[in-house]
Amino acid sequence: MKLIEVTSQNEVKLFHKVPRVIYRSDSNWIPHIESDIEKIFDPERNKLFVNGKAIRWVAVNTQGEIVGRIAAFVNPKTSNTFQQPTGGVGFFESINNQSVANLLFDTAKTWLQDNGMAAMDGPINFGEKQEFWGLLVDNFTSPSSYMMNYNLEYYKDLFENYGFQVYYFQYIFKRDLYVPAQPVFVRKYNQMNSDPNYRISNARKMTTDQIAADFRTVYNGAWGKHDNFKEMAESTAKKVAKSLKPIMDPDIVVFVYYNDEPIAFYINIPELNEIFKYVNGKLNLWNKLKVWYHLKRKTPKTMVGIVFGVVQEFQGKGIEGAMIKWTEENIVTLNRYDETIMTWIGDFNPKMIRVCENLGAEKFRTLATYRFLFDREAKFERCPIVE
């Protein structure tokens, strides 16, 4: 068995071929969009390469058959924020063979050690935490959401047999939109409606710049007092809004205002994997036309809540519940969406978990972020709880 470092276009194609071999008989598997993954490994498009590093390998057996792949990376923003300098591994795929997995993990570990790391987290992304993050450990019967990891059940054993330990669990919640809002939410919504200072609206009449500005205000106001928080710049907010524009359904992008100042948001997008299952991971011209057709046809029946936040001064006032009741009256009545799936919440954030549970959502899927300490005698500690 040998590992091939991914350096050429032919090797990139080989890298993307691996999951097609692993999941060829799995009807639940929806290929990731290959161009989404390639952005991560392109130094011209991923700013983490300025001070960070990433590498990829493909494993091939003696018969020339593809049997696995892995990527390793050093994220300059996070690698030195833990007790041990910690790198990452991701985009891991392997046949059900511990020797193959061990070779992949050992190779990544050696490279990370050579780059000053003392631990590795995985499977994670060389980029945003909401994308390609975590190992699926519960619910292997439902197709995955866009940019969310999906894997076979035996992957858990491959990680844990090597010595990885759970650093934190990631919970994905789902809510049936046709379940009526709880009476307390109705009461909060009615109280808000009776106060002319409050206003809830979708983004249908908003420009991209308006969405960016209001999103930035709420984002910075909601998380501004958290440790290690970096305020979102205007340019970043505009970039986020611009990236969402082609896939955005303005009817499911919700803002709350107080005296015309944005104080909360509930940002949803259609579940793109309900469209991308038709394109086989490739966005060529023909498949882009397919995507356009399904977006216009409003094919997705699921919406994905990618972020939900309330400015700190207004937290604890029932804003979340009021938005759920508003959704019932203004989104459910469109008869386009049946359910909403919420982006994962770590078990280190019990406050946000309680919010989801109080909103009537149920745990739908569980993933895990694992950590492996290179010093096997070092004390392992779980991710600290966010107070």
C-alpha cells in the first residue's frame, strides 16, 4: 500500500474518486460539490494559506485500487489556541480496514509533528466550522445536508481504535414546521406585535447591501462579548451576503427590528442537497442549469437554519419564540417547506441547546469532533463548556 500526495490535476481527480468508490452502493450518499472542496485547497481563494498549510494524500493498495484519502492542515487562527498546538485532519475516507486508516492517520500525524503540532482534531475543515466538520456517529439513514459530513458507521471504530477521543459532540436539530408554536411563543409574538417599536420582516424587499449591514449588526451584537470573538468586518458581511444571493430564498431570511435597528435574525436557505443530488458533485454548465431549474421550481421541501442570533441586550425577552410564531404565520403558510434543520450546536454550548429544545426542535443527527494527543501520556480534556 502506498500514499500519493495530491499535487497535480490527475491526483485531484483521484482524490474526488475515493468517496465514489467507498459509497457506490450507499443510496443515502450525496456527493459533495467538488468545486466547494477545491476552494478550500486553493491558496488563491483560501486566506488561511497566508500563514497556514494544507496537504492531501490518496491511499492505493498493491493492486492499484483506491482505498482511502486524508488531508492535514495547520490553521494559523486556531492551532495555538489550545493547551497543545493542534492541527487538523479532514476529508477522510477509508475502506473498512484499520490498517488503511492507521496509515492515513500516521502519515497526517507525522506531517503535523514536523509542522510543530502536538495534537490533531478530526475530521474537520481547513476553514469554516459549519462546513465539512465532524464525524457522523448517529443517524445513518437520512441524506446529509449541504456541506455537512456523511460517512459510514464503521468510521467511528476506525477513529477510536486508532486512539482518537471525543472532544465534543455536535447536535443537529430538526423541527417540523407544521407543529403549532407553543402558547408561550404565541404570547411573546402578540406582545411584540402590540409594541410599535418592534418589527419582524423577511428579506424580500432588501438589497444585498442592506442584508449584509443588518446581518453584521446582529452578528457583532449577539457574540461580541464572547471570548476570542473577532468582530465581523463590513467587507466580510458583504462577501457572506453576496455568496448567499444565488441560493437565497428571501421569504425565509428573517430579521427583527427595534426602533428600526436590527436586533435578531433567523437566516435560512433551501436544503441544497435536495437539488445537488441531481448533479453528482459536478457544477458544469449543464448541471448549473439543473440547479437553476430546481431553484426556480422550488424543489427543496426542507429549509436549513444556518444561523440564529439575538443581540445580547435583547436576549431572554422571548425574541426567539416570536420568530418561530412569525415563521408559522408567514413561511409555513407558503406551503413550500415542511421542516427546518438547524446547523450543528456543540455539546459545549448547553444554553443554545436549551434554546433549540425550547423551540420544539428535536435532535436529528449527531456528529463528533475527535482529538488525538501525540503524547499518549498527556491528560486528555473535553472541550470546555461555554458559560
